[in-house]
Amino acid sequence: MRRRYYTVTEILKHKATINIVTGGRNLGKSYAIASHGLTNSWDSKQPTFMLVFREDRQAKPSNVESYFADKPVSVITKGEYDTITAKANRIYFAKIDPESGKAKAGLMCGYYIALNVATLYKSQAFPTVTDMIYEEFTPEDGKYLPNEPERLMSLVSTVFRSRVGRLWLIGNLNSRINPYVREWSLTNHKKQEVDTIDDYYLPSENEDGEPIQVKIAVELAPSVGSQNSMIVGRSRRTINGGEYHCNVHPKLELKRNEYTMIYEVLLMNEGFDFVLQLLSNDNTGQLVLYGYPYTGNREIKRILSEVYDENPFHTVWFLKDSEIEQKMIELLGMKQIAFSDNLTGDELISTLKTLKASAL
């Protein structure tokens, strides 16, 4: 089968202000979106895009240049330039000197910036920028900035002022749990199918304070048609396909019906719900925790969630004066926990970390 690379053709048809593109790590998402930005800059002969990094330690000229290393600069500029160079938060088309091997900067095509220090640029103007590209908005280590969606919207306001531009968020399938899902009410995110684009409309205001709707298009990019024959095992599906990348986690040694459930709590986070049960092995009496997705309507009174609720059974973290809940914490510390599947393992652990941090 012919290899199928990602293109921005379909998502651009949705004419959304915010475009979220996720998928496997070898689909060409960054290539297509970055090439789109470079093409616009070349055609207009102005810096029309901004590349956004999460932290200032990432926003270095060397990282910017590496990001664009495989992009078709020569094709886009019809041979006038053949590479990209960066310095002082600016990105340039450049030409490599055949004698020195160094890149000589030419036409400026964009900017680069770090989200964690974006407030430093509030007084600057970016009148020609039409596209902002936030790369790896779903980090593999799951570490987001505090109030990250709000910070990103503040940066969008700085860049576009009263203009309307396009924001691109590019991410790999690292986790379905991220702060943007809840902040922007992306309700179908965890059920979205590969090779589909979902549209959302969120209320906002224009510069005159009049109510408007902001359109968000979320694309789960299609799988690659052919794969590298060197990639084996589960990685074949997570790197090139539509499955989420996740770690391997322990499963129950016995069938679920060979354990007795002693206690359970419902964990709620970012629209994802999980049941964490304290089980006893019917043969040995050994205690173990077991986590699985909550998908039914069965009532579970004890709830852990960072959403405020006056119900005494609804708290952010385990109760200190509850012997059985402290036992659950003890088992967590000993890693005596099993999961229904690997994706649940990653997401439930992420949920526990979020709830614990919220309780401090």
C-alpha cells in the first residue's frame, strides 16, 4: 500500500480558529503544518507564523533549526534558499555557503517563543503573523504548565490583538487526558475515531464585547499506509497508527472473580472516570489495588475529584482518618496495583498525580 502522509487539506476546509491535530509519531503532522507556514511566509514575503515551545529551555536556535531540518525549504523558495536559521527569537530562510558550510540568513519568515515566559512579549507587536504552531502540546512526560490553556490564550491575545488568526496544536497520542479537553469542553475526544475531524463551538467575545463563537477543529490524523519494517511489537501501532502510546502495566494474576472487593473509590479527572478497588485474593488473602475505566451507571458514593462538592463523600484526596483509604495509599506506594489495560494504567496514574497535587 502506498504510504499516506498527513496534509492540512481537510482540516483547512473547516475554517476553524483553533486546529488540534493528533495522531501517531510518524504521520508527517509537523512536516505538513510547518510547510504550510513556510509557504505562506514565502508567498507574502513576511514572517507569517510563530513556533511555540512549552519552556524556554526548549526555545533555542538549535532546536528551531532542527525542527525545520527536513522541511522542503528549497522547493518552497524555488531554490533561492535551502535551509532555516534562527536567532534572537526570529526565524529566517537561509542559504548554505558552499565554501564555509555556514547558513547565511536571508528573508525573515517567522518567530519562536516559549510559553512559560510569554508574558515578556506582551508589549511586542506581531502584525504579520497569521498562524501560531504549538508543537508537542501533549508532552510524553505528562508535565503541563500550571493553567496552560489560559496561558496559551493569553499569548494568542498578545500575538493577534484584535485580529483573527489560526492556532495549531500538534500532538502525539501520548495520553487522552490533558487540560485542554476540560478547558475547551472537547467532549468527544476520548471516543473520536481515526481519520475524523470533530468541530466544537465555544462562546467568546469580540473586541467590542459582543458575543461570538470560536470554532475548534480536532483531527485524529489517519494511519500511515506502510510502516518501517524495523519497528516491531506494540510500537508498530503507536508510532505509525492510531493507538495511544502507553507504558506496560501489571495485570491481575487471577481472574477478577477470584478476588473479593473490599472498598472502592471513583476517580474523576478531565472528563475521564476510573474505579480504584481494594481487592483481596480469595486464596491467599493478599491485598491488591485494581483500576479500570468507569463506563456504567453504577453508583459509587466515594469520589475523588478536584471539582468542588459539599458532599462529605466527595473529596480531592484520600482521607487521612480513614484506615482503609490509608491502606490504599500504602499499596500505591508499594506499587501493589494492577490495571485492566495499559492505557488505563497511564491515565489512572496521571489522574492520581493530578489529584494529589490539587490536594496540596
